[in-house]
Amino acid sequence: MKVITIEEHITSEEALKSMMESPAGDFGKDRMKFFMEKATVDGKLTDTENIRIPYMDKVGIDMQILSYINLASSNLTGEERTNTCIRGNDFLKEQTLKHPDRFGAFATLPLWDVEASCKELERCVKEYGFKGALVQGKVDGHFLDEKVYIPLFQKAEELDVPIYFHPSFPVKEIQDYYYNSKDGSWSDEVANEFSSAGFGWHLDIGIQVVRMILSGIFDRCPNLKIITGHWGEGMIAMLDRMDYMMPKSQTGLKKNISEYYKDNIYVTPSGIESLINLEAVTKYMGANHIIWAVDYPYLMNDTVIDFLMNSNLTLEEKELISHKNAEKLFKLN
């Protein structure tokens, strides 16, 4: 069965060097080092020919939709900051040109400049054939539901491409308040994980998606499509509760929160092999709103494809999740 995965990260040697040397803003140098060391062993983030493609062949991945990482760009300003995104997208285009049958790409956007983001998204989609954009959580402490970002989502709807909302560290005040031990009961290493991939950034991005719904963006842009990883970042279990506590009569929206989620949001597993989540999300969202993802190189389990294929889903559901949904959403045919 054909397999397309869509949360698969890559970076250039230039960006990797800047990340390892950067204090990384709210991330903090220790957190940045801890985060990056997981992904840089043996060139997994940068070596396409000797590491990435052999891994794809080994586990049975036909195509990846690549996303570019340069977390250090948050420390830059002005034109220099925007140019890091442009160079990143040019780098992604090089990868897709080398292996057009194995790689597509998401644009990286200079979200601190909405006008530049719209221009760059259009360039990448129309000139480079990119499949949408992947954005890292917030920008400069701001969630993306604020009105200033409406033109970006209108542009994505106009171009008919999705935006993937990927987690990033919560702002420092939230990290310190919720995730650091006040009396040393757990280590800084545990705090790093607790505030990020262990829990914190999942909740952060899940709330971001709900904020998007509450902002009314999907009434304004009914055909806008958002992708969220890690089985919905914990929000799916709460949708019925949100419908009950925040009904249409209160929010002023045209539909219930769960209806927008089922209509406008796509979910990936991000490499998390959880049978409970697979079955629950499929039942709640429908198999036509789930797309497979490995979260390369952070999760490189050899069983990540077998997990789907050996599940109790029907053959039709497996085909939708493994490749048909991606082919339709990204117009891969």
C-alpha cells in the first residue's frame, strides 16, 4: 500500500549551525541544545541521500512532505529575518527537484510580516509547487487567531492549500509557571520535556486551533484547511465538552466548535503509535480527515507503517489515511 507522510522535518547545514550557536529566544540555549541534539545524530536532519531516503525505503514510505527547521530565526530582525525563510524555501525546492517522486514541501513563512508571508506563500505554491505551509505555533508571543493574520489565511484559502500548525515551546512565562519545579522535585531535563514534547507544546498548539475556531476564521474562510499533529494535540477528547459549555448561542459562530473541527481540521499521528487514539480519532473525525505522519527524524520507529497496516481499520480506511487523503488534499495526482 502506498504511504505518504507529512510531518517530516529537514534543515540545511547553514541553519543547523545557526541553531546550535543561537540562544534561541524564549527557547533558551539549554532547551535548544537539548531539543536539537535529539535530531542531529548521524546527520538525520541534513543528509537526504544516505540517511533519509534509505530510511523511507526501509520502512515503506513512498513520499514525504518536507518542512524546514530554523528555530534560530526568532532572534533575527527585519529583512534578515525574512530572508532566512526565503533561503529555507529555496533549499526545500532543491530537495524536491532532486527527488520529485519522493518529496513535496511545505513553505516556511516570515509570520512576523503578514504581507511578506502572503507573498512568500504564493511564490512557493505557484512557482515551486509547494503543498501549503507549516508554521511553528506562535510568533513573537502572539497566537495566529489575531485579526492581523486574517490576510494570510485568506491567501491560503485562495490558493487552496492547507496550513500545518506545528508545536513550539510555550512562552517563557508559561514554561516557568506550569512546567518548572519550584522546589527541585524534578530536574531541568524533565522540565524541558514536560514543557515541550512531553506535554506542554501539545496543549499550546491544541489551544491555538480552538482559538482559531473561536475567532470566526472558518466563517470568514469556510474552505480554509488546518492540519494539526499528535492526534489533535489533546483537543478531540474535549470537543463535545466545548460544544456544551460554549454553544453557538454564546460564541456567535454559525456552527458548533466540533463541527468546524470535523470540517476544516485534518489530524496526523506524528509518529505516535497509539491504538486508542487511532480508533477514537477515526471514529470521531472520520478516516477522511486523518493523514499519516512519522515526525522524522524525532520518531523513526521501524514499525510506524506496520502499526497502521496491522490495525483493525478497514482496508478503505487504511488507504485513505496512508495516501488517498494526502493525494486529494495536496493534489498529488
